[in-house]
Amino acid sequence: MSQRRIAIADDHCLVREVMAHFLRAEMEADVRQASSVGELETLIETEGPFDVILLDLIMPGMTPGLDAISRIKNMNQGGPILLFSGSASPGVIYDALDRGLSGYIEKSQSARSLVNAINFVLAGETYIPMAFRLNAARASINDEKGLSPKEVEVLRCLINGMMNKEIGQSLSVSEVTVKMHVRSICSKLNVKNRTQAAMVGSQFLLA
């Protein structure tokens, strides 16, 4: 198999250098670097398309509307773009996916996760960390159904088949408090019992 060509675009030199060194060692990849969107675009124009581009979410040239992602995707002949950031809201990431993003990885993840994410998008898949998906699901059910953070925790326990006493011990609350939360959850989800609540909740929290 021919050597993979990877471009890293990040305005922090240390981040770029560490990532480049690791990917050269782990994947034997040909890695190029850019400190801005403009430099990345010049790199693509002069050296041709890359197998995958690692793009920092916050850097010079990344506009709030994420138009740069669509533009870079076209310049790179449709090759995958993997966005990475210290933190990003679900709305931003899903907007980026609509613009052609192939995946997202958080900077807090391990270096091995980065390699896995790259291989995943190179295989034509979309990579989103499970933890990020669960956080997005929690935000979704909280916004759409009006559940409090504690009710979300109780709902997750219901999904896992835990009884009220077990939930109380797990969350350090009384069994009476758990029953109150369960009643409130059932009311907000418009279901009759805890079993139905678990079924409805699993569509959000385990999607």
C-alpha cells in the first residue's frame, strides 16, 4: 500500500509537531503542516490532494459559519476531513458534518484514538467519539423533554434495569427521592411506567 499523505492544520506549532511526529512513527505517513486555513489551501494547491486532512476547529481562517470546511473539501477532491478541538458543541459538529466533515475527535482523547479515527475515515466511515454522542444525546433529551440533569441520571439507571433502591445508592439519594424523579420523568416523557420511560429514553441516550 502506498504511503498515506496527511495534512495537519493547527495554529499551535507544538500540537502540529507532536501529532506529525506520532503519525510518521505509527502510520509511516507523509505528513505536511499548516498554521492557518490559508496555508492549508496553498499546501493543497502546490502539493495536490491529501488522503486525510486534520483540521483544528479554532484557527486563523476558520469562520464561524464553517464555510472553510466545504471549500477545503472541494479543493481536496472530496478527501476526508477530520476536525479536532478541545471542545465543541453538538450543533457546531453536526453543522460541520452537513458541510462535508468526515469526523470529529476531541484533543483530550489518546494518540491511539487519533490513529483509529484516521483509519476509520479513510475507510469511508464517519467518526464521532461515543462520549461525544452520549453528551449530545443528553443535551437533546434535556432540551426537548425538559429533563433536569438529575432526572437524566435516573433515566440512565432505569435504562440499565436498576431498581429504585439501587438507583438511590448509586446517586446517593433516598428511595423516596428516586420515586419522585421517576414520576416526573414519566410525566415529561408522556409514558405510563418506568419500563416505557426506559424504552423512550434509550432512543435518545443510547442512539
